[in-house]
Amino acid sequence: MSVNLLETIQKNLGYPEIQKIDPNTQQAKGAEDKFSQAALPAVLTGLYRYAQKDEGAEKILQVASSTMWINKFFEADKNEVVQAISDYSSRSNDQVETEMNVIANEAIKTVKDNLPADAGIKEVKDFLSNQRKDILLYLVPALNIGRLLHDDTLDDTTNKMEGPVSSLMKNIGSAFTNPVTGEEINSSK
């Protein structure tokens, strides 16, 4: 059975239910808590991007807990991401950063709990690649996470659409973005 990482973390940390972004209005209708609506998908987007690099996927497997995950996920753009979530949720930067690291630690724990004991880099990448479409349905466009992470595909409104045609297009797109490890590249030579 496939786990929905976003829903699992939301429940584990006791956050109110977040809402999918309406592709037409680019708003989360009925969102109870602006912080969780912004921070959960933003942190998971950062985790997804971090895990696409071999070094990131390896660190996810090795490090148990850290207060610095947000620094690793967002690197030089961390302050801008924290500021965007702070502005959106009307919380202080310190409070936002601390809570984002709590979310990140829970995400890392949940990823590890859902991987086989002998999982490697490829399994981490595959697991998070499979979560991408679910995460992006909730990513608040006002945060401009795609721009901040230098990946405009993250903010693309087609990520917010659901249905048979949208699903087909997303599946085709994911075939081109499925991660390949350095090991796989070297073994194909």
C-alpha cells in the first residue's frame, strides 16, 4: 500500500487538514491554518528536490534527526523560503524555521519507515518522486517556491489539475524526470 507522505505527516504532527489548490483561482479554499497550508508542501517540495541528488538521498538514509534539514533542503534560498512562509502565515521567521525543521524531521522519519531495510539511494529517489504529484497539489502559488528553488515546473498550474488527461500528462512528465543515480549511469557505460 502506498503512503501519502503529506497526509501522514499532517496527521502525525496534528496539523489541521490542508486543502488542495484550486487550479483556476490558485487559492486554497477553506484552509484552516495558513502555516500548515504553506509549510507542509513547501518542506516536502524541498525534501523532494534535495533527494534528487545522490548526496541528498544518501544523507536521508544516514542522518536520523537534525535541526538543520531546512538549511540542507533550501541551501542559499532558505531565508527567502522562510520569509515567504512567515509572510503568508503571519508568524515570526524563528517560529517558522523551527517548525519547518520539525516537519522535515517527521518527513525523514516517515520516508525511512516506508522504505525497505536495505534501501539505497534509488529507493529514496523513487519514493519521493512518487510523492511529487501529491505534494504539488497543495503547494501555495503565492510562495513562489519554484522561483525560489530555480525550478519553475514546481509552480506550474498544471500540477494543481486533476482528472484523466491531467494525470496522463503528469505521468508522461514524470517519465522524463524520474531520477537516475550516478551508479546507474556508470553501470550503463
